[in-house]
Amino acid sequence: MADVTVRFPSGIPGVSLGEVERTIPAEEPPPLPTNDKLAVIGKPTPRIDGRQKVTGAARYTADVRLPGMLFARAVRSPHPHAKITAIDTSAAERIAGVRAVHVLDHVYDMAKVRDASKELPSKYPIVRYIGQPIAAVAATSQTIADEAARAVKVTYEALPFVVDMDAARAPNAPLVFPAAADEEETAGGGGSDASDIQKGNVRGPVRRTKGDVAKGFAEADVIVEARYRTQVQTHCALETHGVVAHYAPDGLTVYASTQSTSSVRDELAAVFGLAKSKVRVVTEYMGGGFGAKFGAGHAGVLATHLSKKAGAPVRLMLDRREEHLAAGNRPSSVQELKIGAKKDGTLTALQLVAYGTAGTGTGAGVSGPARNLYPCPNHLIDESDVFMNAGSGAAFRAPGHPQGAFALEQSLDELAEKLRIDPLALRDKIDVDEPGATQLNATARRAERRIGAELIGWSRRRPPGSDPGPIKRGIGVAQGVWYRFVDRDSACEVRIHKDGSVELFSAVQDIGGGIRTVLAQVVAEELGLAARDVTVRIGDTAYPIGTSSGGSRTTGSMTPAARGAAYQAKRQMFDAVAAALGVRADDLDAKAGKVFPKADPSRALTFRAAAAKLATDQVAARASRLRDYGGFAGPTGGSGIGGSGGVQFAEVHVDTETGIVKVDRVVAVHDCGRPMNRFGLENQINGGILQGISYALYENRQLDRNTGHMVNANLEQYKIAGAREVPQIDVRIIEEYRGRSSTDAGGIGEPATVPTAAAVANAVYNATGVRIRELPMTPPRVLAALAARGSQKDGGVR
């Protein structure tokens, strides 16, 4: 069938809404109108799985119980750096109830020495962080497995270690790796740009340049320059990492708490030499994932080895301490940021020198906001990874961006103050879409700044430190950007049964963002039903392939596939119904639970009656995600500078006697293409803001420099924002149409957390007149900054 040319809505309703012409395949659904003309899409829709979750009927990985299932526990290193000289499992094997023991011969999720001949010679993998898995045991109960794990005797030869990033950068620091090391990128991120430079523990820098930075600074009328630090934030999803693995003669079945059923399948198939068709991965429900739950990981590999040896299913769930130590984290950073501008605010140059540590991994870059948020004719960016003896970093909700925004957005506020320009006015000046840009992110942010400023009451913002007395209040703003990712490994099958019931199938899993409900909405809109009328079956690799849930790609990748499948299934049903109604199939429509001729809606059949006219028991159609219309996105991956973003305003009060910062209110205005479910979007933005506040004020991994141990590997000393720390949150979502796909949808998971810490930091400055350049902004740091006020008269600005 030939392609057809059609017109899609384009722009922002109430700002600039028009149409854009696109050429699309003939089998694609026709363009959707704007949300105000739709019945289901864009409407606040309760989660279709809400009852299952609140009643406990939803089955998570930890709930899986299979006949004969065994319980496992990993044996982990108590040393930050060591060579294993012997492992004795005999005592563990003699314990009644122990069914299998396995010793790892390969370590995953860690950088590897590039030249294997330069690695330390050892029969076993070298230990490089506390909590590194060594072996695992499986037994008939968790208690027995825990006892047996303690009985495994491992003999170590301790080696020098370093667990402080500044110390690790020193020329004489103990080496984490004896030679240059690299980490391959995995489904969950990790890895970094290629670099042949490694000196000691410092890998890099990776340099990115544009224009002539020296010339740009020479042309500047004003320069701001400062150092910023951000901490390591560990993953603390409610459900820890874990799997139930059942290795059987006919294949391997794994129940996993994962963001990607396909990546777990692919990794286990590779490790165990199995065809992908012999590995089935199931994720019915999962208790959260912020980027670390991709791939099989050590838990998946160990559980599968144990299951293969024992001939029985094996359950291996990490406890909370293991989760802190070995399940991934957001890397720390030290950023030296320098920005030059003309008197009118025009940027002339930007220079960023950044170091970060992902422990024994790589990928600690933070330059995304500096490179992509504001056009600048000249920039120089150097980024380096610093190895140290701690668990590897992992993707964590907008990797690198909260760190980068914390520095960039504070520096912009300093620049505005030096220029005596309002911070919003400065952003209006420099936040523009570059000529020829296909993604008008700055246009959206301009509208978001206007809406947010009105909601927060920006006009009542006063000069820094204006409040008398010890309690001082302030308002701050920051914004962020995130990339548009499209995954063509995204497919759905829709079935319409003769009894009128409808099912959707896909291997995509719902990590908590609500894609299960959104898919039901899309199918319901196309078939003229309600979301509750669609049964959604997802999270199983036996179904059509689904994208991994990360990078805010899920909604934008999956909804066009769902709509395409529903549209094609509907056409098959119309073919069966048309004769009964005496019209052509193309003359039929489906709305409000009915199928009817477009020219005479009074001759309608109920959807169920229409389905009863099928010649077969069901009709089914399968569709996959196509490239973005217009070719904006490649087969997989991003499409230029950022695909979505947002602006957040924070209102805080600071007790200058105790140093306590309290966030009172956050106004968040975001774009994500066509909003699909406003309930779900608001939920995601609320969660991103709370995670950002927690990052800004509380969370901080603490490592003992003398022992290498994490001293707060729990949820008591590792502080996370709780109910008392929740501010008033006002969310506004703007519709932004670009004619990119049959749904024009995007994601909000990453953008929701990027600007939060920066907005809080700018609000703290507005309240106190003192910059806090290090996260978290704890009471001791606030008090120290206030005490040093005299030495900060110029705020680091010249």
C-alpha cells in the first residue's frame, strides 16, 4: 500500500497551535485530534490494576512460590579490595537442607582490565568492593540458606583500597585496577565514551568542544565560576532486586523484578548458552525501578546456576543492605563550572571540568544539561571517571542530569544576579531553539516559565536574605531537559473475541509508571470502549517484544504499537460487521461502546453485538513501533537535543539557627508530548519531585575511609524524605503536539526529577543570601555556609 500524506496537530494549545504535514504508511491509524476531542486518551484514568495492588492480589517476584522451590543467599566479600586464595564450601554443603552451592567465576556489572594479561593473577575474580558476590547457596528455607552462606569459608589476601574520590585521584592512591579498565554499556546504562587515557584511578578526560572558548571568555563582560559537589545516591526501590529461576530440560523460566524482560532473557541466554526461545522471563508486578533493574545481574546468574545444579526452582532476593552495597547508585560529582556572558545576558562561553565516581564502574558524566539546555557558541567540557573500591554505579532516573542541573542552574542564577537581571528574564533571553531545530523544547519551556511564575507568585520574590529573624523564606527556579528515545523493539498484539472482550499482549512491564493503564486507554480510544473494558497482559517474553522501561521511552515507544494493533484488529471486525449494516467497512466508526455507520449513528450495534458477527472466534492484529514520522528518531535511540523537559519552582524556609531546610511548596510545569493519563503523569511528577528533594536534602552514602564499609546501609541511617517532608506540590502539564507518531506521546519519568535539587538550592540562596554548593544541603553544611558568609561576599562571582 502506498504512503499517504496527512496533517497532524502541531504546537501548544493556547500558545501556538497549528498543523504539520506528515507522510505515513497507509496501514497506520489516521491522526488523532487534540485531547479535548478524545474520550479516553488524555483523561485522568484510575489505574486498572489499582485494586490488585491495594488488596495484595498483585503478585510480585518475592511472592512467587513454585513447587519444590529453594531459597538462596549470596556470599559477599567483607573486604573492599582483596585477592581470594581459597574457597571452602564443604561445611555449607554438609548442613541439612542445603541443595546446591555455586562459586562465581566471573563478575558482572563492573569495569574490566582492558589488557587481561595485566590483571592480577588469581584463580578467582579479584574483589574490588565490599558486598561483591563470591558464591551462593540454595536450601529448603531462607534460614538454612543464610546459615549455609555464613558457613562458606573464603580466605582473602587483603589489598590496599581507596573509598574517597578525592583520595582516589591522588597520584599515589591505591589502584582499583592495575591497568586501564573499561566497562561495556549494558541495558541499564553504565559504560562511558571511549577514552584511551587513564592515569592511576582517573579515566579520561573525555573532551567535547565547540567554537573557541578562550575567545568566548575574552568577549564576556561577566564571568561566574564556582565548584559544585554532589554525593552518591543509592537505589532504594521498595522491592529489592531479585529473581526466581527454574532451569528445566525444556528451558529456563525466570520471574524477575526487572525493568526489561528482554534484557534479562538475552543475558541469561548468553551466559548459559541457550537459544532465546528457550528462556522465558516474567514480571507480573514490580515494586519500583529507577534504572538499576536491567539485565540478569549477579542475582539472576547465581539463581540460575543454583537451579540448574539443584534441579529445582530457586528464589534469590537481595536484602536491604545488599541493595545499598551492590545494586547500583547515582555517581557523585565534582564540577568546576565557568560561564561567560555579555551585559545583555547573551552567553559567550561555557567551560566544565567534571570528575565523578561510579565506584568500580564508569559513566559518571554530568554534562548533559550544560551541553543541551542553553545554546552557547563556545564550550569546552572535560569529564573523567574516577575508580574507587565501592559498588558500581547504574542508571538512575536521568543519569547525570540532576547533578549537572544543580551546578548549571545555580550558576545561571549567579549570572543573573551579577547582571542585575531577573533569573526568569535571563532564561527567556538565552533559552531559545536553535535555527532548524526539529524539537522546540525552548518554546515549551517559555510557556512553562510563564505558567509556573504565576502559580508560585514569582512577583512576590524578594532580594536574598530579606526576612528578619532566624526563619528566612525564599523562592527559586530551575529547569531541565531530557532526551527523546524511541525503541522499535516495541510491539503489541490486540485480540477482539466474539463475546466482545478485548485483550492486549506485550512483553513490556509496568515498573510503577502506569503503562498498563495507558495501553488500555489507547486501545479503548481506538475501539470506542472504556479503559476498564480492555484486559492488558504484559511482562512476559512469551508475548510480543516490549521495550525496556527506562529513559522515559516506554509511553512514546509502546503506545503507537498498541494503537496500530487496535486499529488493524478493528478494521478486521469492521469487515465482518459491514455487510450486516449494509455499508462498507470504511464507512463504520466505533464510539461509546457502539459500532455504527458514520452517516447514520442511529443504526448502531453494541460493541458486543458487533463482535458476535465475527466469522471466527477472534480477530487479532500485531503492530510494531515505526520510526518517528518525519524521520526524527533513529531505529533506536535519541533524536537530537532533548525531547522533553520542564520548569520547577521551589519555595523553602530555612531556620538559620538550626540549619534545617524545609521545602514548603513546589510548582512543576512539564511537557511530554500528548498527555495520555493525567493521573499517571501527576503521580510520576510528584514522585520525581520527592526523589529530588530527598537527593537535595537527605540522601548520602557514607563510606568509612579506614575500613571501606558503608556505615548507613539501611533505611534508618540512610535518610530518605518521608511523609513529613512532603511539600505542597502543584503540577501543570502542557500539551505539546509535534506529529511524531500515531499517538504523539512521550515520557515524564526522567524530566520530573532533573531540576528539583537545583530549584531548592536557588530557593535556599534567595532565603539566606548564601550559596550551598554541595549536596545534600544538611543542617551542618547550611550552618557552615552561614558562618562563612563574610568570606562569600561575592558568591564566587567576578
